[in-house]
Amino acid sequence: MVHRRMCKRAVVEAEELQLKALMISGHANGSAAEPTSTVRAANGTWLNHRGRPNFARIHRNLQFAIGNALNLEAAEPWQILSYNANGYYAPHYDYLDPNTKGVGIREDGNRIATVLLILQIAKKGGTTVFPNLDLNIRPKAGDVIVWINFETSGNSNARTLHAACPIKEGVKIGATLWVRSKKQELSLPCSLSEDHFLTDNFFAS
């Protein structure tokens, strides 16, 4: 969905941001002295939607391609992740837990959708897997994976459990937009409940 040349330019922009080992990363900077996480081993950073020229173009192009199905202005900033050798992201959900993230959910809504852009693929490993769907995706650079994190009832969707498999060779770089439910009023048909949107006709024209 995104031209490979634009992805290459975005990779350069990401590298200029000096991606740092995240707090929940495994061996930060390859040092075995750092504590190992069972959740994620990756370097990354946050970037405003228009924080760099190519990321701004990509954001605009994605909105054009998705149309009225999602308002990407309601997304969190780009989260850019770089997975080096043995980098991974263990199985997890993207939606937020109301018990621990209640304030943020009340202000912006939950992460109703995930937009994952693959900027660079690893030579070996690094696929994106959805265990509950028995689905293993090996995208190409420029591919975009979009999924909805909630059922039509408004309940979280257990089938969206996903993971980034370990890197065996090379480097994988991805950029994610987590789209919040607030400001989707013109995209999603409203239910009678204030707690959720009905999403059964989410992509209907």
C-alpha cells in the first residue's frame, strides 16, 4: 500500500531519530548485562504524525486509502520499532485494560483499531503471527496490516492476539498507529450505549 521508495526514506528518517532500547526491551543495545523481558526486545521511539516529511506523507496517503473507515487523526503518535537479531514481541493485545488505563480511555477512547506499516523486513524471521487465527503473515516492505480490536458488541476481541516472531537474520522496522475510538463518530455507526460503537458494518461504504 505504501511505495517502497517512500518506505526507504522513512527508514532513514527513523534511523535519524536514534531509536533507543525501550524500557521493556530485552538486552538493550545487545548488552547481556541488561535485564531480559519476556514481553518485547526492540528499539523504538514515538513520532508525531507529521514529525518527519515522509511519515507525514505516509499518514496522509493512508488516510486517503482507508477513506472514511477510520479517522487516523484520532490515532496515537507513530510508534516506530526496530527489531534486531533475536528481537521479538511476545503475544499480546493492543487494546488497553480499563482497570489500569481508565483515565486515558475516558479521554480518548480505547484502541479500536491497529494500523501496522512494515518499513523493512528481516532476511529471516520476524513474521507477524495471530495464534488464535492460525495466521502467520510475512509481509513485504510497504505492506499495511489493519485489524479491529473489538467485537461488534464492544467487547475486546480475543482473536486479535498477535506477536512479532524472533529475528534470525537482518533487521525489521515497523511503524504502528493505534487508532482511538473517540473522533470516529462519523466513521462508525453509534449504538445506544455510550460505551462502544457498533462495528459490524465498519468497512461498509
